[in-house]
Amino acid sequence: MPSVPGAVKPPPGDAESGRGLLIVGALADRWGVEAGPVPRKTVWAEIDLVR
């Protein structure tokens, strides 16, 4: 589990998974991870909307 945004490392090029949080980090203005009772975690993300 990444401790802070930006701590996510890209997977090897031939990996079939492991890109979800990279996509979240690229699209979200703010995001984070909160640990819950094992084995749970909550990933939250916020996107600023401009009118």
C-alpha cells in the first residue's frame, strides 16, 4: 500500500496489472489511501470541477 501519493512505482512494461493508482494519480487533483481493518483500505480521490 503506498504511504503517500507519488510513492507508486510503475509496473514492468509486460505486467497485466498494477496501473490503477498511477491512473488515479494522473487524473485526480488530490488523492490518498486510508488503512482500515486488515485486509481493507480506502482509496479516495478528488477532481476539481471548473464551471
